[in-house]
Amino acid sequence: MIVSKHPDGGYCVMNGASIVAGPFETNSDAWRALDRLEGDPINPAEKKSEWIASKIIGGAA
């Protein structure tokens, strides 16, 4: 998957010719979405908050 800028100024996450997510206002927002789609934590604080939420909701960690 890649992040692509469109002529209208928005950024989208693409998988081949298909738009997977977006459009986003900033390149940063698009990369954040791509990281989340691939399961990569954005930063340690977010990883910890997701772990806590999974424990409260009862999902798998």
C-alpha cells in the first residue's frame, strides 16, 4: 500500500489502483491511516491506550 496525492489536493491510501482509505487533508493523516491498516502502532502512548481499551472492552491484546 502507498500514500498518493490526488489532483484535488487530498491524500489517499492506495492498494494498486484501489483507494483503501481517504481522502485525508494532510499527508500525515494518510500515513497514520496506512500504519493503522498495517497494524503498526503510531507511538508508544497509543499502543498503551489501545492495550488498555482492549482489556476494558474484553478483546484480545
